[in-house]
Amino acid sequence: MSLRPTRFPAVSRRLHWLMAAMVLTMLFLGVGMAASVSERYRFLVAIHRPLGLAVLLLAAVRLVNRLFNPPPALPDALPPWQRIAAKASHVLLYALMFLMPLLGWGMLSAAPYPIVIYGSLHLPAILPRDPTLYAWLRQLHTDFAYLLFAVFLVHLGAALMHGLIRRDGVFKSMV
Amino acid sequence: MNEAPDSNDKAAPLSGTRVLARLALIGVVLLAAAGAFAYVGGWLSPSRLTQDRMIAAFQSAGGEHLGFRRNHAKGLCVTGWFEGNGNAAGVSKAAVFAAGRNPLIGRFALAGGMPSQPDAPATVRSMALRILPPGGGEWRTGMNNIPVFAVNTAQGFYEQLVASKPDPASGKPNPAAMQEFLARHPETVRALALIRARPISSGFADSTYNSLDAFRFVNAAGASVPVRWAAVPLQEFAPESGAQQVNPDKNYLFDDLIARIQRQPLQWRLVVTIGQPGDPTSDATLPWPDDRQHIYAGLVSIDRVFSEDQGSCTDVNYDPLVLPPGIEPSDDPLLSARSAVYARSFTLRAGEKRSKAPSAVTAAEVQAGGTR
């Protein structure tokens, strides 16, 4: 007899879907930016920076929220490997939500570029000027973006498996 | 997002066919997401012009030189200051245009991806400036000694690079490829006529450098005007002499610049041209009429010179979109293209720093006052 998990609290669900939209937007903006030489490029960059900062701030809000509103337990019937996979992918998603904006901020600091949020609102540099460090962080920003997209696909696939095949209430707990 | 199955659905076990259908649906959703990502990243459209293809075109035209800029590869670092005189403060709120001194890190260079090309009179010369007002409001600009740019889109630039790729047999561009390119780009034919007709000066010091792209100035009241700008030398213009063309010194233009800076600071007036409604801002191949209002906005002074191997300009990306509040991009598509490709070039060379060969103009050459 599997225990039916309760839903996530409303604040957790809102944060989840808001950040899902933002993170996906960032991934598509980023991969488009890195290829583009069109007029769209500068608009994409102008959105990517403030949106990245917003993701970083919201990730912190979400982590704090998670402490006060722990997620509902997974169904007892879930095989152990799937529990581990769920746990690991969530840890990775949280880590990347913090790491991606910090890498972006750090690499712009090391380049150095002015880190324009909007108009004359700039972020301070968080790393010393170092071109070699910049090149390394820039590559990491790309690699982690692909990793984040891959984890997103796993997360989406698993969510749909719960919602459409297992129908064990895990999908419902977030909608 | 798919709706969660309702509780009736949960009660009823799924038939094998329905499980397969739902698995297929999940597969389609995941494939669509991955496909959209790949499409936006350009992997599904090999003919789309991307930063990687642009860099590849530069390297096929100029060769692959680790650690160097993919264009304007041969250069020299300088430092000095920009002294705003307040004349342009009414049209732009940028900090640089207030009366006062702002340190700058500059770079003089020759167009082309070959870091050791011999200096030649007709090769396009550039001046790039990174001006750092003490209170913030950094401004980076790269200017060339030509009156207009040869192309007006990234696609045009790419095609020009492909057409100027050296033929492996002769080592020179294939004239037929260039003819074919020009036949499809009448704007380049017109621009090249203006570029070839320009008076060529004796060196970097007496060259005028133009922004080519248009920008917009915004003042404190929020009023915006289209502008272009130029660095106009205070050094007297001397035409290049035929003797220079047979100069055995492969760095004669840079050596002359070193000697002159070490003798006395070189100076350029920064002259802003205010566009009128109807003046083309999205086409860098078209000149603006001569009778437009000019504002002398301040003085560029260059008093120190360094080899790229020691100078601080080497690690600067002279991105034309690093602009202070008060200077904004225009609708010129080349601005985004330049910003994007410069950024890629910077990332590549920053990562290749340890493999970089010495620059053509060495520290010893600068030390010796431009003699070799």
C-alpha cells in the first residue's frame, strides 16, 4: 500500500513554475546568444544579465523556502534507484541554479566587462581580472548550461512518467 | 504542460497499448524540447551565419594564430587620457563628455587576421579606445581610417571574407570569387570607391579614425539624436610617400608611431557628427552629408606606448556595445555582429594565452624607440 504524497505548498509550487519558466528562458536565450550574430544579439544579452541575477536571488529564496516547507515524501512504492535519481537530480538542479548565475557574474568580472543590469545599474566585479580564468569560466558556463538542459529533460521526463504512467500523485503534488 | 490524470484514471489500470501511447507522447515532448534547443543553438541549420562560422571565415582568410585577435591581429598598446570639454554634454549625459580628464587604454592596429603582416599604406588602420571615467561610465570604441565600412551586414562581411580567402595555389585571393561577391553587393562597390579615394596619410599619427557605425546620444532630458564620431589628428597630415611602399622595415608604421609617441604626446580631437532625420543609421556603407553639425567633444592624448606582449590593451575586448549611459546603439546591424564576434574572438584568445607567439612589434622594439 503506497502512501499518497501530499501536494507542495502553494508558495513552493509558484516558485517552482516561475523558476522553471525563467531557467528555460535563460537556457534558450543563452544558446541563442552564443550562436547569434544578428541584431537580436544585443537584446538577448540585455535580457540574459538581469534575468540571471533574478534566478540567483530566487534560487536563494527557494532554498530558504525549502527549509520551511519541506517537499512531500515520495511514494513508498518508488524503487530505491528512482529515489536516489530524484534526490540527485534535485540537488543538481539546485546547485546549477546557483552556479550558472555565479559563473556568469564571475566570468564577466574576470574578463572584465561592465556587468550591466539596467542603464547605470551595474553589479560589482566578484573576481579579479584574469583572462585565462575568464576563458575557463566561460567554457564552464557553456558546459554547465548543457548539463542543466540535460537534467531538465530528465526532470521533465520523470515528471511525465509519474503523471501519465505511474499516476502515483508525484506529478499532481507540483501542479 | 500535460494535465495530471484524474483519480478515475488512476483507478483504472492502463492497457498495454495505452502505456505505449503515453510513453510515445513523453518521447515526443522530450524530443521537441531538445529539438527546439538545438534549433536555437544553430545546430539544425548549417547554413545559418553563427559566431563560429564567422570566426572560421576569419581564420580561413587570415590563417589560424593562437592567442591573437581574429581580426586587427597586428597591434600596439598605448595609454593616455581623454579630456572632455563639456561641448557635447548637452547632447549626451555620458560622464566622458563632462569637462575633465579620463584615463584610457588604447590600441592601434592593422585590419586583417595576420599578426605578422608587413605594414602597408593601404591596409586599414584602427584606433581603439577604452575610456575609464573615475566615477564609472566606461566607454569602448573602435575606429578605422576609412570614411565608410565596406559592408552593411554580418552576412556581407562573411561573404567578403570567404571571397578574399587566399587560393592555396597562388596564395592570393581568387579574383573571380571577389568579382562574384561584388556583383551581388552593389553597396560594397560604392563603399570601396569611397574607401579607395580616401587620402592615405603617412602613418598612424596623422590618420583620421571614424566610428563608421552610427550610435545614439541621449542627454539628461532623455532627448536622443543619431551620431557618428571621429578622432581627427592634431598632427599635421602628410601624404604617404611612394618610398614607404618599398620600406624594408615590416613594422615601419608601428615604429614611426612608437618614435612619435616617445617624442611627444599625440593628440586627436574627438569630433561628433549629429545626424539629421533621414540620415542612414543602419547602413555603415553610406556616408552622411558633409554639412551636418559637428561638435568637438574632447581631446584624446596618447603619451605612452607598449608592445602587446606587455601592454594592458592585449586583454581588452574593444566591444562597441560597452557604452555608458548617454550613448546607445543605433539600429545598425553591424553593432550586434561586431559585439558578438569580438566576444567570441576574445574568449578564444583568452583561452589560448599560454600558446600565443610573441607579437610582431616586440617589447625590445618599443624600448629601442621604434628601431630594430
